[in-house]
Amino acid sequence: MSATVWNGAGRRVYLQEVGTRDGLQAESAFVPTADKVALVDALSDAGLAKVEVTAFVSPAAIPALRDAEQVLREIRRVPGVTYTCLVPNVRGAERAIESRADELNLVMSASESHNLANLRMTRDQSYAGLRAVADLARGAGVPVTISLSCSFGCPMDGDVPEDEVLAWCARYVEETGARGVTLCDTTGMAYPTQVARLVQAFRARWPGTELTLHFHNTRGMGLANVLAALDAGADRFDASLGGIGGCPYAPGASGNVCTEEVAHALALMGYDTGIAMDRLLAAARRLPGLIGHEVPGQITKAGQRLDLHPRPADFEAIRARALARGG
Ligand code: COA
Ligand code: ZN
């Protein structure tokens, strides 16, 4: 790897919160609408570049997000922050546009089996439907992005060939005019060398298109994958507060890379994330209370690297004894 990974040198990295969508969709408890709104507002104030506020999906399929309209209506819109929403179909797009979403994040899977399991369509059917969504959005002046689930592997089909992933990217970038593509590691199958290859290939082909990496930490490789992607030229990452999340239709799925862990690591390495750590951590500390259980994120438990601890009460006695031994 080049030296860049070890020194951010002030390079801007955009962190995009998905806990409010990817995270909350996986929770069994319904987080009250006012709490969701307060959470999004806290994330805006913490300096996230983008927040995926909710999903305009079938309320029967994902009851946890059945209040999408109200949440989007009631959040405080901070200038400079993009408020995006997941949209699976035309019905979702109509709802999201009506609710003044800044951007629609379309979703399909790079893997045929996962697409069928999650969206009940073949990939070709998804693409046809999502082209109609993109046309609708263009007419309304709302940009779209595409999240390609399972871009680094599918829990049912195994590896998805890189050329196949890039071919789907090509269709969205070149045919539908998507503003950005998110390569999603839905079930934590990505590994750093694979990530570097795909990021380099994407960047070389579409230098002007927003590329986001969306990693889940299912096998402990999340932060390593972030660093590999940065080194290969990526500058946008999805992450979830507390590391919550996981696709309800992917066996063994677990949380996204944790926003405060990524922000903490990147700040130490000299990247400019725009994040105010104290605000982000304050939001993260409130999260277990909202969802009713502990979260995987470590920073709220361990503190930041230089949150120091008091020395032992008998420290001076220890020192005196050590010095008395001489040497
Ligand atoms: N918003 C509101 N309701 C929607 C909707 C949307 N975007 N999309 C579908 N529906 C409703 C339909 O109106 C229908 O309601 P009804 O039973 O009262 O008539 C019901 O959902 C099922 O619709 P159906 O036609 O059988 O399915 P579909 O093909 O339209 O919808 C999905 C399929 C994938 C859009 C839907 O199952 C869904 O939203 N799933 C959630 C996917 C998801 O969020 N996965 C995790 C993130 S990747
Ligand atoms: Zn995800």
C-alpha cells in the first residue's frame, strides 16, 4: 500500500449516516417518531455529510420505518447536509419526492439470489423498475444514487464476479445518469485487497461519479476495508451510529461499520471528516436507550484514545518503592 493510508494530510472524507435506515430497519422495537427526528437532528449537528433518514418501502415489510413521511417532514434541514432516503420502487419514489427528500437512494442487489430474496424480483426486473424511478426523479429534479447490495459477495451465491458488478455500475452511471453508486458489502464478505481492486476499477472508469463504500463489520474487516478503500481513492463511506444495522433478508447479517469508530480512527490519521466527535458521541450514548439494547460500537465504552484514566490511588507509593529499589 502507498503511504497515503497512513497520513490523511487533511484530505476530505465524507461520512454518511445510515443507522437511521439500515440500523433501525433491523430493530424489532419501533423507535418513536420524535426520537428518530431528534436522532437525525443530532447527526446533522455532529457534521455528517449525508444522512439516510429512512426508507420509503412497504410498511408491512419494514414496520420499523412506517413513519417515513413524518420523519422527513419534521427533521431540521441543516444546509450542506444531504438528506437521502432508500427507495425500492415508483411508489416509494413518489412518497419520497412528496416528502422533499434531497436524493433518492435506489437499491438492488448485484447478486441474483439476494435480489430475489430481498426484493422479490430478478435483477433485470429491478433494473427496469428502477429506470422508471430514475426517470420520475429526473422529472422532479431530484438526483438518484444506486446501492448495489452484495457487491463483494452474496451469502447464497458466493462471489459476484467483479465484471458483473461493474456492468451494473455502468448501466446506472451511463444509462440512468445516477449521481452516485454505493458498493455495499451487505453481509461482511469484503476483504481489503478485493476492495482496493474494485475501488480502483470504478475510479478509473467513472472519475466524476460519487462512489460510496458501505461495509458491514460481520467478520471484523470493516475498518480494514475502509482504509483499503481510502488508499485506493475512495472518499465516501456509509456508517451507522453504534455499529447497528443489518439486512433483514441476509442470513447472518450484522451491523455496519460504526460511525464513531470510523470518525475517531480517521481523525487520528489526519483525515478531515467534518465530524464533531463530542456531538457524535453524545448521540451514540443515547442510542442504546432508544433501541433497548447495547450496541457493538467500542468508543462509547472505551472512550477516545486520549480520554485518560486516573492513576491508581497508591501510585505515589508505588513510585517511591520503585525508586527506593534504585537502578
Ligand atoms: N411504499 C409503500 N407501500 C409499498 C411500497 C412502497 N414503496 N412498495 C410496495 N408497497 C406495498 C404495496 O402497495 C402492497 O400493499 P398492499 O398489500 O396493502 O396492497 C404491499 O406493499 C406489497 O406489495 P407487492 O406488490 O406484493 O410487492 P411489491 O413488489 O410492490 O413490493 C418491495 C416489494 C420489495 C418494494 C416491498 O416488499 C418492500 O418494500 N420491501 C422492503 C425491502 C427492504 O427495505 N429491504 C431492506 C433494505 S435493502
Ligand atoms: Zn447495509
